[in-house]
Amino acid sequence: MSAASTPKDLPEKMPDKLSAVQAGFLDNACLKRLFAEIGASGGEVRVNGGAVRNALLGEPVNEVDLSTTLDPDAVTDCLEAAGIKVVATGKEHGTVTAICDGSGYEITTLRRDVVTDGRRAVVAFGTDWHEDALRRDLTMNALYCDGEGRLFDPLGGYDDLRERRVRFIGKAEERIGEDYLRILRFFRFFAWYGGGRPDADGLKACTRLKSNIARLSVERIWMELKKLLNAPDPSRAILWMRTTGVLGEVLPESLKWGTDSFPAMIALEADLALAGDPLLRLMTIIPPRAEPVSGFGKRLKLSLKERERLANWVEAVEPLPDASEPEFAKLLYMSDRQAVLDRLMVAMARILTYERDEQVRDKQVDALKQLHALAGNWQRPSFPISGSDLIAAGFSPGPQMGRVLGMLEHAWLESGFSLSHDALMQRARDGVE
């Protein structure tokens, strides 16, 4: 959510319908077709949740989910009869996905929970919009609009959105008991949309039930944590997660490390005009040591790319503020460039947090900013000698030739990458003297 479009900018009274600009996403031809086909079959259909919330806030609507009074079989029959492909992505829970022009639209029958165990639910289908809203997690996610943009707010979600109040529907403990991931969703939505202090009832419920997070799949936990870390400024959410002990449940690696540098990292990203980076932000709250970082990656099943970035960050040497450009260039050449950039950012956030001498702090951070700029624009030079060059000069393939190549590359590095191909070949012929 952009700083220029905050919930408190919303009109005091909810409008009857979305404005023409807000309702722009409803002009999508596929969406219009879905509304028309389901309506022609006697069903009522509305957009639900995040798309309506984002439209009200003037934020991009990237995903549109629909709710309907038709049951999943009826939805499937009417859409397939119209030539629209339908996939039964969660039919037992009332959800099918319509595929139109390469895009997927989840369509879920109105429902109520019959049995829940904190991870999954058995549902009964219905036609009551108010009852359907009651089974959602947060009031701001229980907003609907029809195909004309007319708004429906059965539970007062608009007022909460306007007041930046992230609030569970009904009793917080009951909502969390239906799906323990809602603990993390509470803090994630607070990071994106919340203001002031988190809702007291929600905070108490999350604190009491936090141990149940361990019952969730690790993939769901990491996906939710990553969304939270991607908020424009999740500092207050992270602080409250730590205060309540929720952060320790999700990220025990942070317990003996702390979150003090987290706000400085957010400020630093803004100062350098960098996009919010969940992994970089994570690096401020976990220790840069191989064992905890590797354990975290395996435990939450991070992607190979994510694990590699964290591992490279751990292995990289942290540049010193007084490093000369030639020294820094050698470090960049011998390291993963992203890992060096990550080390620089974490170092600056740490200095901004803990260095009390203002002159020392400013001098060190300015120096590291210059190195960061150099690394951002740095192009890795190509070593001008290859094994084929040495073979052509009479060297035999094998360990000895490998050692010669290594010594030549070292000499080239020490020269500031200035030694030419011919000069290096001459050294090789002279025995790398």
C-alpha cells in the first residue's frame, strides 16, 4: 500500500458503490462474462475480500475472487456450457477455478463452517451472504461488490478499514481456532493496513494461542511471513510479534539476536530508493551464522534460490567502511555480488542502530553507501587467460596448469585487473615470477 493512499483518507460514510476509477477492474471482459453466465443460471455473484478492499483504497487489484449462491456443480455446469474451462481446485470447500484468457478466477459457494480443527474445515453450502461473511477472518476482508460496483458491508468492515483497525470478526479466539494461520494474518494485515496499537482482543488471542502455529504446514507459515515482511513498513508488526512471543514461535532463530536493527533497515531502503526486500529484512533479525540460517531454510522449506542467497550472505566478508576501491573491487570479484550488497545493507542498519557517536555513525554509513553504489554498478571483469591459452603455449592439462592459472589470476587481481593477456602469458612462460 502506497504512503499516498492510506485507509484514513476514505470518506466517513461508505459510498453505495465504487467510483468509476475504483471499479475499473470490473471492466475485465472475462469477469463480465463470469457474472453474466452465473447470473443467467439463477445465481447471485459478488467479488469478495481483498479486491474490494484494494479498490476502495485505490490500490492495484491483482487478484479477483468471487462468491456465489450457486453450488460448485451448478457453477461448473453453467460455465462449461458457455465454453469456459473449470478446475475443481477445492470443490469440497466450495471452490472451483474458472480459466478465462489464461487467467484464473476462484469462485466459492457461500458457506458456513461445520467442523474446524485449526488447519482445515468441513463446510456446508448456503445462500446467506451474512452467514458467509461471519466465517471470514477480519472485518476488512468481509467486503463485497457486485458486477456494477455496488458495495455490501455486512459486518462493518468499511469503518474498520477507514480507521486502520485490524479486527477479527466476532470472537478473536474462535476465528483463530478455525485456522491458526490467522495469527500470522492478523500481524500481516496490521503491517499493511493497521494504525496505532493493534486491536487488544486480537492481540490477546494471538498471544494465548501462539503455540498452535506449530500445527501449521511450514509452507503456509513462510508464505505468510514473507507477505508480512514485504509490507511498506512492517516494523511495528514485527515489534508486536516479538512482544507477544509470536515471532519466537515462527522464527526462534531471532530470539537471541533481536529486532533492533529492523526499523533502520526500512529507513535505509527508503533512503537509497530501494524496493522492500523480505529476505534482506529477514537478515536483520537472524544471526549471520551458517547453522541457524541453514536450519531456518530447511525448517520452513525456503526455495533453493532463497536458501542460496542466505547462505551466500553468511559466507560473504563484510566490507569495512575504510576499504579502498581496489580492495573492494577484489572483494567483489571473489564474492557473490548480491551477498556483498546484503552485507553492506545489514552493516549500515547495525551502525545506524547502535553507534551513538553521530559523527562516527555518519562517516561510516556514508562510506558504506559509497561502496554500495560501487557494488550496484560494478561489472565483473573477465579474466583474460583460459586453460586453452596455456595449452596453446605448451602447458599440459593437469594440477600444475591449474596452479599456474590460479597464480596468474592472483597476480591479475593484485594489479587491479590491469595486467593484459600478453603480460600474463609472459609471466606464465617465465614461471609466474
